[in-house]
Amino acid sequence: MIALYLLEPWRLLLLVVPGLLLVFIYLSGKKRSESAVSFSALGMLEGLVEKPRRWKSSTPVGLVVVALVLGVFGFARPATNGVDAGSKAVVVLAIDVSLSMSAIDVEPSRIEVAKDAALRFVAKAPSNTLIGVVAFDSNARQIIAATDNKAAISRVVTALQPGTGTAIGEAIYAALDTISSAVDPSGGTKNAGTIILLSDGTTTTGRPDTEAAAEAQSLGVKINTIAFGTQDGTVTTPDGQVVPVPPDEQALSNIADVARGKSFTAATAKDLQAIYDSLSEAVVRKTNVHEHGDVLTMLSLLAMFAASVLSLRWFRRII
């Protein structure tokens, strides 16, 4: 369902103008009726004769009121949101491949579930979507530039393996570079871009998260974050130590807040898949604002023109 809304709703205050006109017409008619002859045969006869004329005289005025109301609503800038089918949406999947992603609190492991969810996102993406992938552990790297080649994207996602360290800030910068260098092979336009950042940890190296998020915000790039894993997750380090690896939900939420995106938490494969599904429709289409004030303005002018024509035809004068 398409929702119609007003960009300048305060301008509806001008509806007081046609409202006052209606009050004036009512009071004028009441005054005339009070001064007319009442309850006499002559008065009743005049009333019968005047009915058609009153109908004719009220029609142009009514059209003027309609014209004013339509004009005010047009001035308030009615609009709807629509999808620009000719543009390309640019989405970068930034996927954490740090050691903590090998935790098996989400079976078979966090990294495998994350890859499966990303693959499904890619498979369901519309054809007007360019998808790039950034992987990050102690450093961040673009593993595939933004493209609509789903087979190529799927191959690199499937090959992801966990490393060590977590550089979320660097991942955001790498994703921004991927978006800025995205080229639509068909020669069309592309939107500002969106980053979907999945992580289960806290930055341990590289530039600060919030600094990178602020850079994204300044470029109009939204970052949607997903904190993945349970609070009970653990991994075993190469030297045999068992280390708890709960997701840092607050840090990821802060990134989304700064970059005007949304933050999510997922503790199961089902949760993660549902999040990717919900983000799919939201981020892969470019939404434009379509204003409809010109239509109402045209209708207002037509109503005013009709009022003038009827007034000239019936009374040989413009309202």
C-alpha cells in the first residue's frame, strides 16, 4: 500500500481561508433569508422561483472553495515514496572472520552460519543490486568489488575462513572504498550505498569504530550492524586456552546509531536469516520521493476555471 504524506503539513493552516469563505457565504445567506418576506403567499412564490437561481449562484462559489482547498493541499507538498527502477543499489557485506567466529555456540559454527545467511541474501537480491564483500580479522580487505555477478560473490563468501584479531573500523573504511569505486556495468546511476556489518566481537586493532561510522554518515552511507552469537560462546586459542567470546552488542549498536542505520542481535541461525531477509528489501532498492502537488494545483486551476465559466454563462460576470 502506497502511503501519501505531506512534506510541509504546517501549510494546511491556510485552509482557514476557504473556511472563512464558507462562513461568510453562510452568514450572507442567512441575512438574506431573514430579510425576505416570510409565511406569505408572495414570499412562498418568490422562494419557489428563486430555488434554481440560488443553486446556480452557489455552484461557482462552491467550485471556488474546492479550488482553494485543492490549492492549499497542493501547497503542502503531498508526496509518496517510490522505487527508482533505473538505479543500482550498492550493498557491501562486511563479515567478521576473526577467531571468535569459529565458536560453536551457534551450530555448526558462527562463521558457517554467517556464510550461509550471506549466501541466501545474495541469492535473493534483485538484479538491480551491486554487492561487494569485505572480510575482516586483524585487517580488512575487499575480497570482491561490488558486482551483480552472484556466482562470483557466492564463491568468495564460501571460501571465507577465520583468522585472528578484529578491525571493525578498518572494515568500515574498506566498505566505503568499495562503495565509492562501484561502477554500474550498464552505465546507470547508483545510490549512496549501504553496509551490512556482521561481527561478534570488539575492535582490537585499527582505527576507532565511531570515527569510521562518522565518515560513513558524512557520505550518506548507512551501516546496519548485526551482533552475532550468544553470551556463552567460547573459543580455544592456539595455546589451548578457552576464551569466552560474547558479542559486543553495545559497540555495534553505537556504530549503527552514528551511521543512521539499524542494529540487530542474532543468537541463532534462524535469527540471523530473519535479519538478512528483513534487510534485503530495505537496502537493495533506492527510494525516491515523488511529489504530487502539481496534480492538485492543476485540479485547483480547473475548478477555478469552471467556476469562472459558469459565472460568466449564468450571470455575465466573473464570480
